[in-house]
Amino acid sequence: MQTAELNCEKRADRPKSLARALRRQGRVPAVIYGPVTKPTAVAIDRVELKAKLSGSAQARIIRLKSATAELDGKHIIFKDIQRAPVSGEILHADLYEVDLDKPLRVEVPLKFVGKAKGIGNGGILQPLERTVEVECLPLEIPESVEVDVTEVDVHDVVHVSAIKFVGNVKPIFDTDYPIVTVLPPTVAEAPVAAAAAAEGAAVEGAAPAEGAAAAAPAAGAEGAAKEAAPAEKGGDKGEKADKGGKK
């Protein structure tokens, strides 16, 4: 585990208007506390604090540098960061002092590696947790915990007890909760199946309609022929009657 340094200076914690004045000066009000450390108000440069909190920062343990003897050399972790809801600017920081010789419980991000077998079968990888609580010495805190999902098929579930932790890192959990699974592709296939069923019904319904349309003219023509036949016979009788009258 890498460590980094952070400059800080002791500050007055009263009145509250001093905190606003610090922010206008480009500094962030913070407080340091711990099991054997009483809360102490400090101020930190905003730019330097952002750099230590950035995603590219590798250090989890921070060593303080200060002109105040009681603060200089202390090791801390970031316990809580308060930000403005709209701008996201850092408003306040809680720094927790740690003893490098005593185990510490922290949340560590999970990192899923490999291509799950279930994805090749049309499934969707679904992480159920993004972090895991572990206990270890401060300098042994891992940057992340890898979870190999290569053999995870559709409906398979990986539980926290199946994860391999390096060194003396120990997971903390009351129940063996699930970490990741592969969901079946039911959501994606349902619209396709419905469309195929609708298309099949349309094709099957079209055949009888076409046959009926072809049969209708034929039936009409045959009926017309039958009606025409008596009319012609009647015409012959009329001609005979005329001949009889002339006689």
C-alpha cells in the first residue's frame, strides 16, 4: 500500500463564519479524530485535497505534514467528504487517524475480471455489490478486490465467501451475501418473440382471405349463368307464340 503526504494547519473552529472565510481563500475546513485522538479542527488546501481524492490517486493512507507538532506525522484515511449538491465543491472533510499496527475495517471496491460464460449464451452480467468490507492492517489495504467471473453462467451467483482475498485481508460479513450474477436474456427476447408471433398470424390469416376472394367471383359467375339460361328459354317460347298468332 502506497502512502501520500497532505499538508494541513490547525485552525479555530469557532465561529462558523471562519469556515466560510477559509473556503473563500481556497482552503477546506476539516476535522481529525480517532480512537485516541480528540477532534481537532484543521484547514487543507482545496487543490491539494482534490488531488489526493482523485480517481488516479493510489494512496489510501495519508501522512499529515504540519507545523503543529501534535498533527505532524499522523496517519489518516478519508472518512467522509461533504460536497456542495450542485457544484460538487468540497465543503468539509473528516480525517480518521489510524494506528499502523492495528487492523482497520474499510470498504474496498470490487473489480470484475474476465468474460462470463453466460454472456456468450446471451446473458447479462449483473453486479449486485460494488464494494466489500474488509479488515486488515492500514498498510495492507488493497486498492480493489478482483472477482473472476469467467466461469459464471446464466443464473449462476458468486457469493462473498467464494472471493479470494490476498495476504491478511479478511472479509467482514454476517451472511454470505451474493456479489454478482448473470441474468437470462428474457427481457431482450420477449419483444422479438411477440413480433414473430404477430408476423406468423398475419401470414396465416392472409391465405384464407385470398382463397375466399378468388372463390367469390367464380360463384357469382356461375349464378349469373344459371339465371341467364331460363331467360333464353323464355325467349324461345315467345317466338313460338308469335308464329302461332300469325297462323
